[in-house]
Amino acid sequence: MEDGCITNKARAKMSCLSNLAVLVVVLMSLIIQSHGTDPCVTHGYLNNPFRSTGYVARVGVDPLICDHNLQTGWYRFVNEVGGKMPETKPIKGQCGTYAPIYLKTTHPSTADGIVDKTACINYHELNNGCLSFGIKVKNCNDTFYVYRLVPTFGCPMAYCAGRVLLISVSNCQVNLQ
């Protein structure tokens, strides 16, 4: 130090160390982000066969599904009726809910990665059965899909998945396709 000031050589050394520290922080954050954040690996599960378009709840008689308390996050639909959101509009009562949610567009390919899609709520056929909002979808190696879901803004309103009707007949389960 000269007269309480840092010399140019010391200043240059500190600048170099500072740049190196920033680089290390950036690299570490990239490494941390790349591990464990693939939604095909890290996701929640929704397992309810009554989400199927093949199931029609009797409004006022059957309990209706509501996703109002769903935590925002990535989910995979897992059950014997199918795990893919429908791409066609379900009617009131289908999917075990009063206001079913479906994809307005087709599902992505594996090569597409995470894709922004449009989901629709069919509530009283308003806006031709499509009160739209954004959703993210990923195709996991053509094996299954994961969806970034948000809680619904009302009840009974729920995400649909699958198309098979599951019937229970005296301790047996029968799939009708």
C-alpha cells in the first residue's frame, strides 16, 4: 500500500479474484440447477381414476373432485384409466367434476422439451367451453407426460386425465374402453 491506497497491481489482483469468484458462483448455480430439476424425474403424483373422461359424476349425488388445494408444481397422472390429459372438451360431470380442465392443443413430442400449452376449463360452456389459461407440459420419452399444474380458482373444478371407465363389480375391477 502506498499512502493508504491500494496499488494498481493489488487492485488488478483483487479484480481477477472477484471475477473468478463470480464465475465459480455461476458455475455452481448451473450445476445445482441441472441436477434434480427434470420434471420427468422430480414430480408429484395424482392418482384418482375418477378424473377419467369415461367417468361422469352425477352432480348433486356423487362427490365431485376439486383441485383448489393443489400445490403448484409438476404432476404425473398415474392410475389404470390413463395418465394423459384429454385434448377434446369434456362436458359437465365428466372427470368427476363440475368444471373439467383439458388441453386445448396437442401434447408435445419428447424432442420439444418443456412446452407452454393452453388448458381450458369447461364451465357452463362459457367461451365455447374454453376459459383458457397457460400450462406447461413435458413428454417423458414417450412413456408418460408431466404437467405443471396450478390450483384451480374455484370448486368443483379439476384436471382431467385418462379416458377409460373403471367399474367395480363385487371386488373386481373392470376396464371398459
